Amino acid sequence: MNLDGAGNPLSESEGALIAHTLLGEGLPREAKDHLWDAGLSYHLDEIAEKHLHEAQALAPGHAAVLIGLYRFYFYKGRLAEALEVAKLCICKAARENSLADDWRRVSAGDAAFDRYENILPRFYLFSLKAYAYLQMRLGDLDEGHAAANKLVELDPTDKIGAKVLLDVLERMGQDHDG
């Protein structure tokens, strides 16, 4: 399956904005240093990953660390590991937004999903988009489709671009029919 047109669900700029604006608060300096060092040593997988795990040990569950781990695994093509981090991000974002712990039970009125400038709900949406995308990439098309549909329900104006995932699924269905 080719989802290249769907792009990275948590792009460089989105991840940086979310991590800096909302999630950098409360991050211990040493954890921040490990995140920085992980970025500098990105080309050295073992060293970069060691720094990410050190940051995680110092700030377990901190969103900036989770985003760092997610992006590392995603860009290294370690999609199953990226999916596990996306799940952690959904859980964290659900807690931060006082949402149900199961994304299937979240409704559009549960948070200000329609206000793109509200970073907490946006973090939730982007985490769910990453989850949907990775499910599709890893072959669980039904789960990816359900999550993408939930995104469209939560964000009907499609500010985060979930419809592109549904478009990919639709084109795939046409390819198999013809």
C-alpha cells in the first residue's frame, strides 16, 4: 500500500509547534538536553535512541519526549514502534483534554476540536491521525478507516487533513474492483 501522498501525520512543523508551545513546560533540563542530543545524533540510531530513552526515563509520559520518540521511529521506518507511541500520545491527549480513554467514544462536542488554535485538542487530533495512518500502513485497514472516520467526525472542516487518508482507502478499493 502506498500512503506517501498521505504524508507524515505529525509533520516536523506540527510536532515542533506542539512540543514547544504546549508540551515543553515541565520538561527537566536534562531531558531537554537528551532530546537535543538525540536530534544531533539522529544518523546514529543506537545513540539517538539511547538519548530518547534517557529523556523518557527523566520525563516519563511527557509529550515532548513522546513526540521525539514517535518522530524517530516514524522516520526510521519502525512503524510498529511508532504506532505504540501514537497510542501513548492518544492516551495522554485524552487525559489532558478530559476525554474518554477510548477514541471511539469521543464526540465532537467533548473538546474544542473546531478551534485549530487550541493546541490540546489539536494534539489529540494529530495523535489519532498518526494512529489511523500507521494502522493503514501496517495493514489494519479497518482500524485505520474507523480512526480516520472518527477524525472527520471530530474535525468536519478537515483542518488536520484526515480526508486524505479516506481518499487513499477509496482509491485502493477502486484499484481492487477494476
